[in-house]
Amino acid sequence: MRTNAHLETGGKMAGRAGTLNFIDDLAMEQGATFDGTLAFTNDDATAVNLTGYSIVWQVRDDNNDALILDLSIYCTIATPSNGIVSFNVPRTITEDLTPGNYWTDFLLTQGTYGRFEFRGSFQIIDTISQA
């Protein structure tokens, strides 16, 4: 049985509106559930109100290459007033992914205003030891 991969609450993705932030490497285990929550805060540590925001989170080989995985459909803004985004990618989706090094970007937008954007590397890893 494979273990689940998680991103810690708040993770490395918290940022400010209107800025481009690079995130540390993210890794997803092939064939495991990939889930977690992200907490968005302002500079003064208060929660960003995400009411009316939409999410786009994609993984690609490179900026202009074909889409490897659209994580957007697995994300919800669970508690908009508290700045919380939850995601849960089931193992049935991750088991068909090809291990390798990719790029990801995560966008939160509200119309033409209030845009959060994060970019970084994204690794899909193969499990070596299995029970």
C-alpha cells in the first residue's frame, strides 16, 4: 500500500496579491493521494478574503508544453473568508502519471483584480519500496 503525499497547511505557497512568488519544489508520489490546504495571509498575518476568487493550478513539462495535469478541478476554496484553499487529487489520477521533473503555476484571480501567482518546480516521483 502506498502512502499519501501532503503539502503542509500554509505550505510555502502563501503570498501577496499582485506579486509573483516562486515556491520550493513540490513532489507528488505516483499512485498516491495528493492533498492538503493552503492558507493565504496578508503582510499583517490576517487572512486574505478569497470570496469570488477562482483557481487555476497546472503542471506542464515547460511553459509552452502540453498540460501534464490540471490540478484546478481538485481545488476548492473551502473557507473563503479565512483564506483557505483545499486540494485532494485521488490516487486513481496520480497512478497514470509519468514520473519526472515538471513545472507548475498556481493562480488565484478575482476578475481583473486581486491576483496571486506562484511558480516552481513540480516532481512526480515513483515509489521504490512497496508493501
